[in-house]
Amino acid sequence: MGAESGYSLVEVMVAIMLLSLAIIPMVGMFDAGLKAAVLGGNYDKARALANEKLEETRAMSYPQVRARYAPPGGTCSGTVTPGFACEVATTYVNANLDPDPTARTRMRIDVTVRWDGGSKSFTTTGLVTAGTP
């Protein structure tokens, strides 16, 4: 029997243990990669929604923006992607872009999109003017 070739049960068990020690951490890496991909996808959705709402606001005339989003602002109008909340914050600013409630010809617009129950957010900023003062 000593001349027979092959693997003993001990050798097979050691090989299985070594493979399992190498494979188990890889499963954790796949899980982390999936979570990162989902987070990146949500961030891209939030960025696109915020930019869409900012451009929608910038396409309005200044009187329309003042009527709809007079400081301190409000929630986004129209369709918002499920699971995402959108809000618009507005502030009157002077020529130096410093907050100034008496300056009624320029308005800073901050569009914030939140997701994951508000724990994650993306904000973009724009400026709407009534023209050259």
C-alpha cells in the first residue's frame, strides 16, 4: 500500500482550510465594493437632481424666483426621485456676495438633496440677478 499515489485525508483538509482562509476575506471585499457602488450611484443621482433643480431655477426670471423661493427658500417643486428630498435655500446678497437682506437684486440659491434618511447630502450653489443694478 505504500506505493499507491494520491492525497491523504489530512492533506485534503489542510488544502480546504487554506482555500477558505483566502476566500472568506474576498467575500468581505465584494460586499464593500457593492456598498461603494451603491453610494456612488446615489451620489450621482443627488448631484444630477440638484443640478437639474438649480438650472430650472436659473431659467426663471428674477421675479418668478423671488415669488417662488423668497428667502429663506422652500422645497423643490416637481418630481423628485423616490428616496431623495430636495430643498432650496435662498439669501439676498450684495455685490460682494455677502448676505444682505436689503439687497434685493441678487439672490444666492443653494439646492440641497438629501438621501439615506437625511444622513447623506449634496449641495450646489448658484446666483440669480435682476440685472445690473
